[in-house]
Amino acid sequence: MLISIVVTVRNEERHIRNLLDSLVVQEPPWEIVVVDAFSEDATRAIVEEYARTYPEVHLHLKGGTRGVGRNHGAEKARGEVLAFIDGDCIANPFWLKEIRASFKAGGRDVVAGKTVVLGYAPFAELERVELTVAGFDVTFPSCNLAYKREKFLAVRGFDPQFMTAEDIDLNYRAVCTGSTIVHNERAIVYAMARDTYLGFFKQAFWNGFGRKQLTLKHGRLWQSYSFSNMIGRSINAWYVIRLFFGMLGYTVCKVHDHREMFRLVDLEGLKVPAGSGD
């Protein structure tokens, strides 16, 4: 089973070597498809260096949102499975082996691994706000997410209009069209938390913006949230700050009103409404 690892990057000079070093030791067969959004640092040169050593590494250029980049990478990929990871991550040496084992078990369209966040503890230890649909957590992030190619194409890939939460939207549509999301905790990826206050604030803002985009596209989703998980098991000052900036992003998106961004689509019989907001 050939697995195509799809990576979207922009200005990841600090991290890209660590990622590629962790990927080239994975269980074969694999290929690495790097989509660079016109980096202004040495990212592209570093990837080209690896491509000269490893013919399975391929570099492509494509600007736009992360959804645009990932869809472009998927188009260029040859694998039966598309495994997505981010440019600032490090994959456990057995990452692909575990993903491959989950798919070989049969009956799986989507496999989500375990993402371990590293870095400044107050940022890294904050819990993900889960969204449960049809009994499945659809918030597994695309820094550790794998799709059967045929399923990815059937749900039309990532929605390029999302600023963030494009992975939640993809998982939502997959579940609504009958897929199960299998969580393999042994397929581990290490992701970096934001390392500056400004980066943390911006991430929280855009995460809130993306959650509002979800409601504009899919209608009211609040009943799918677990409020106990939303509140968190341990509330601290950083949780409250993240919530504040998330709600700010949510409100800005609502005021800006992106309803016209989304049209009615029909995915394998699934009607996805433009949504009336909340």
C-alpha cells in the first residue's frame, strides 16, 4: 500500500528538516508531496536538497489556503492513501506503519493518529474543543490524518474557502456520507505549540473564525458540542484567554457574514445547507 504523505508549508525553514528527517525513515512504500505556498525563506531550497537525495520527495508550488495546498498535493499524489501532516511536526518512526495497519484491518476510510503537542506548557497542554457527529469526534487535526484516496475524492477534498477548521469540515462530510473515523493512538505525530504570545492569540482568533465558518456552511452545530469538553477539565487563565480570542474570531466572522461563500452542494446524496448561523 503506497502512502502519499502530503505536506503544505510556508516559511518553515526552522522546522522542515526535522519533519523530513522523521519521514524518510518511515516504513515503505511512501512518497512525500510537499506543496510550498511561495515561501520567502530557505524552505524550498531545503526540500529540493532532500529531493536530490530521495527520489520519493516531490516539491510543488501552490499559493492559497491550506485547503488549496492540500488539494493540490492530493492531485499530484499517487498513493492509495493520503496522509496529511504539517511542516512544523515530527512523525514517530512507526507513524506510517500504524496508519497502514489500521487501513489493512479493513472497513476504514479515515484514520486519525494521536497528536502530541510540544512546547510552552501553558499553550501545549490546552485541550482540543471536540465536536461530535454521529458518535465520531470530527476535530482530529489534519496534521495527523489519513484518508483513502477514493473517499477523499468522493467528498471533494478540503473546502478551500476555510481559513481554519478545513479539517473539521472534511471529517464532518466524511462522517455524514457513512465513513467511520478510526483513532489509532500508536500513530503518533509531535506538533509544536505556538512559541509567542502573538502567535497564540492569532491561532485562537482564527480557530474561532473557522468554527463560525462551520456553522455558516452546515447550520447550527452547537448541539454537537460537549459543553463539559468545551469548558475543559482544568480551566486556567490561558484557557480563558484562548476562549476570549476564539469568540472574537467567531464574532468577526459572523459580523462579516460569509454566508455567500458557501453554496448548496450534493456530496453522495448529502445536502449541505448554507446555514442560517446561530
